[in-house]
Amino acid sequence: MNLQFFLSFHTAFGQSLWLSGNTDELGHNDPEKGIPMTYLNDEFWHVSLVIPSKNWHSKGIVYKYFLKNKDGELIAEWGHDRIVKLPGKSITELQMIDTWNHAGEYENAFFTAPFKNVLLPHHASKSKSGTAKHYTHIFKVKAPLLGKHESIGILGSNAQLGNWDEKNIILFSQDGDWWTTNIDLSGNGFPIAYKYVVFNTHNKEFVRYEDGDNRLLHGNTIPHRLTVIHDGFARLPNNTWKGAGVSIPVFSLRSKQSFGVGEFTDLKLLVDWARQTGLKLIQILPVNDTIANNTWADSYPYAAISAFALHPIYINLEKCAGKKHRGMLKTLQHKQKTLNELPEIDYEEVIRFKMTMLKDLYEEMDKECFELDDYKEFFEDNKHWLFPYAAFCYFRDKYKTSHFNEWKTNSVYDKEEILKLFSSRSLVQKEINFYCFVQYHLHLQLKAAADYAHKKGIILKGDIPIGIYRYGCDAWVAPELYNMEAQAGAPPDDFTPIGQNWEFPTYNWKRMQEDGFSWWKQRFGQMSNYFDTFRIDHILGFFRIWSIPAHAVQGIMGHFVPCIPIHYVEFGENGIWFDEKRFCLPYITDDVLQEVFGDLAEKVKQEYVEPNQRGGYDLKPRFEKQRDVEAWFDKLEATDENLRLKLGLYDLISNVIFFEQEGSKGQEFHFRISMERTLSFKYLIPHVQEKLRALYINYFYRRQDNFWKKEA
């Protein structure tokens, strides 16, 4: 079979177009193995190839186009729905005339899962396209926002296309996302002008033409050739759908049926309210398990001990118990009423009572639960995270800490050892399976809430934290996927002049890439069980993160990673005499101590710093790092004076111009952000200040731009 591909696309100098698909000839969907197209004219790029019929997949040839920039970057068009099926034996040549589908095309949004599955009403088309036995052209176009009883049709400048007579509209039928029809254009002169139209199949009335100029079809018809035209989107108004939503944490949805905190079952009440008020979307905060310390500190939703497990606090006990075991909950009705009437959530009391009750229910329900086919399916689909999570929770409770490096056993994850704990011979099998039991019922309740929302025409939006908890299951299982010596955070701003330190390890993207980012794919897949769309917390972290060394407390001690550092040669090139000790060590003088500590300056000289040979002071070794200072003052009485001393020492440690790039052996450096606000900068001579300021602006606002664009 001879195939001719024509793509309408206007390129710039240095750009080229490539074709990829699901056959050997098209590189098996590997863009790097795609075939180059040839510039034909100002309107089209072209490529021809032969694909034997035996190489066609049963579902046809699925293909897509890629744009290659002059620097070699490949940019894919949007979608995976260009499909050509093997035609009858009489056809020896296929000709595809396509329009590039830009990812930013507004209408593409309406073909995402939330719109296709929930938000846009499904109006089954009653129209049928032409069924001529012989046809030379197949027209395909998309129109996601048609109203009820509306269908796509076509009119054009010849008899086969109705001679622009609105009574002779050729109607299309739906094939997946496309509206399509087959037409015999043999014996006609080209080019042919045409437009897509909207037709009301209920009233049998013409509604409107698409906007814009007439479309033109060039070429000709020859025997044994079939032409397929993918015309992209019909030019119809794309502002006919509007939607609004509400964002709220699940714990705020407390109802009479819940137990002191909002629960997954309460989402149904919010869905009812959203439907009554005309809202289309409900966004919630993260709902992953955060039980690390069994204290109120676990209420922070962005420090989950598992990126997959759901939080037991959101379980509805009555739903879990079912009718058969509901009687076990009667003794808790007074406690439930008391907790529900509190003005604020008593996190510790709620989770303590729920976990106690869940263990009681587990004793009665475990066997009948584990014999269910539905549970077996859930377990099989989720065992990649359920095995280590359940074991992690067991050891956390056994050793009274989630800090796995402090456990007496199993501080290093061993998959084979963990699997033994689930065997029938294991003495702790039942204890560990408890956590699987709880996750199964959480899954049922959140899935039921999501299904209920969909029936009411409302979508759920989940929240995915960018970081993982340093002492959680994910870090225990695969520490190599994370930079455990680093901490993620945010640089200073007007609200937090010392920056933010979230204390999560950063991602080792190179290591994650080795297995095709399987952890991320599993994470998104599991979240897709419940949510139609996601908010990814701090999405900038996917291409550059504010990384803080483990020895630092304040975010101001960090720098962007990845980032192009300053090479020491650049100092000379920019007229700066590089004094490493002056620029990279905390600058401490009598004047600095007086500005930072005031009446406590003398105490600092006596206890925390020591004179150096440069006419100033160095911090004593045990106070050189912020974490060391933090640990020192944690052992002292919490007084105002000690707080001033601690924060002042933090300021001294961060009073530098540059941080040395780790492992660079004094060759590469990163600016400390907010350099001009440091006392170290203040006491430099104006000439050096001016030169450093220019280099600083280049570092933060120019040199990283193209680098980060490629990373993104």
C-alpha cells in the first residue's frame, strides 16, 4: 500500500517535520525513529512511503506528527487519534491531508477525560453519513461543543457537496472523537471550496455555517486512490460551555453522619450542594495517609507517609461496618456527638478512636473481607504499594516511630523479607493485613463518592504534593529515587524573607528516568481511580527545585537545581578579585555582631564565635551549621533571649555571598539569594558591589532561562 502524507503547517527557518506511527516503517511510535518530511510549498509538508498490508495492525495505522526545532528538540502534536484503517483491495494508494493539532488549541480541553466522561452531555447522533459503495474522499472533523440534536454536515461548490444549497446538506456520523463522512468526488474539477455546517436533526433544519473563509480542497481523483482529510476542528464558537468549582479540604466536610471530621462519604453531600448551585468541579486537598507521629502534627496534608495510601481518618465507620456489624458502633454514639459538636477538629482523639474501632471491626470482618473477589482484585491491582505500606505501618507502630533508620529491624527495605511477613507462616500476617483491610474500605468509600459525583455531572480534582515525607514509606522502599541529603523548599519572598524549607527530599530525576518514571506513572494511575483531574502542588519543581542542604534550617540557604553555576574564571572576566574566604564564609565583625545581636553581642563573642586572622570572627565548629545550632537550643530553656540568639546565629551562618557547588573543588559557585540584603554585601566596597550585582542579575535572570526551558 502506497501512502502519501500531506501536513498543513507553516514552519520557521531551521524547523523540520517528522512522522511517527505504530509500524516498523514509522518507527514503532518512537519519535527518534520517525521519518522526515519534505517541504512541499508554503502550505504543505509531504512524505510518501510503502507499508505492506501484512504490516498493518488490526485497528489500523495510528500516527502523529512531530516538529523538530533547530536545536533538535522534538515537539509532538496533541492527541493519539489519527487512525487510518486498511481499505478494500481495490485501493492501492492512500492520501492523507492533515492539519497540525497544536497542544494549546482551546478545543483540545474538551476531549480530556473530565469533559468526555462527565461534563459534556452525550447526545447520540441520529444522523448517518453517506453509504455510497464507491467513494474517493473521507472527510473528518471535530466539533466537541455541539448542542442536543445537533450534527455536523458539509456543503461545497459542486454537486456532490450540495452546491451550497442548505437543503442538500451531507450529514456526518460520529466515529470516536471525529465526525466523518464518505463522498465520491470523481469527475470534478479542483480545487473545491467547502465549509462545515451545523444541522439540527430533530427539526431537520440548517443551523449555521462554520466561521472563517471557505476551505479549499486541491488535487484530483485517480482510480484506486482514497483521500482522507483530517480537518482538525470545525470553526465554531468555543465559548458555549462555562463551569465553576469549589476547593475545600475533606476534613472540613463534617456532617452528623461523620465521626468528628469530614469523611469520604460526606463528599456526596457536597456533590448534592454543588449540583444545586450549578458548580461543576470539586477540588480537595491531599487525602493520603500522614500518620507518622500519632500526634496533631500529622494533620499536615502535604507530608504523607505514602504517595498511594489513603488516610484512615477519612473512613466512615458505619459504612465500613455495614448492616451486619453496625451494632458494634452503638457504644460510640455519644462520643461521636461530642466530637462532632467541637468548634475545631480534635485530630488526635478522632484518629485514636477510629483506629481502635477499625481494629475491633477487623477482628470480626477480616475473613469475610479477604474472601471477596472485589478485595482480591483490589489487592492484586495495588500490591506494588500495598505490601510495603502495610509493612511500614506495622514497623512504625511496633517501634513507635516512622524514622525507619531508628528501627531495630528492617531499617533497610528488603522486598523478599517483607513478602515473608504476608505468608501464611508469618506470625504477624494478621497484624499486617489490618492495614490492607483499612485501605480497601477507604478505596470503596472514595470510589463510591467519585462515582456518585459523576452521576450528578460533577468532576473531582485531586491534589498531588510535589514532595514525599522524608520518613515515609516511599523513602524507605526506594531511597535511591530521592536526594535524601537535600531538602525542597522555596526562595525568599515578601511574605517569607528567610525562604521556606519543606524538609522533603528532592527527586533524583536521572534515576527515575532509568525505568521510564514508573513511580510517577503508578502514582497517577492510582489517583485516577478517584480523580478526573489533578492539581500538582508546586509544578515548577518538575524542571527546577529550590534545593536546601540537609544541614540548613532556613530556605534562604538554598539554590535552584538544576542551575548553571558561576565558574571561578568568570570573576576575573568580570573584574572581580575572588576572595573565597571573604565571599563564601560567614562575614562576622564587631559591627556585624552589634547589628545582629545588640546587647547580646558580647555574649556571642564569648560563647559562639572565635577570632580569626582576618580581623573578624569565625563561628565555633559546633555552631557552623544551622541544624547544629537548632539542636543546641532545643536542649535549652525556651526563653526570648535564647530565641534571639538562635535566630541571630542563623543569620550569621547565612551571611555569605556564595555557596560552593558541592564536589566542584572550588571551581563553581552559586549566589546566595537576596545577596544585596546581607551584611556581607553591605560592607563590600562600592566597586565590588557593582560588579557582583551585574553578575547576580545575569545568574538569576538570564543564564538559566534557556536551560530551564529545555528541562521543562
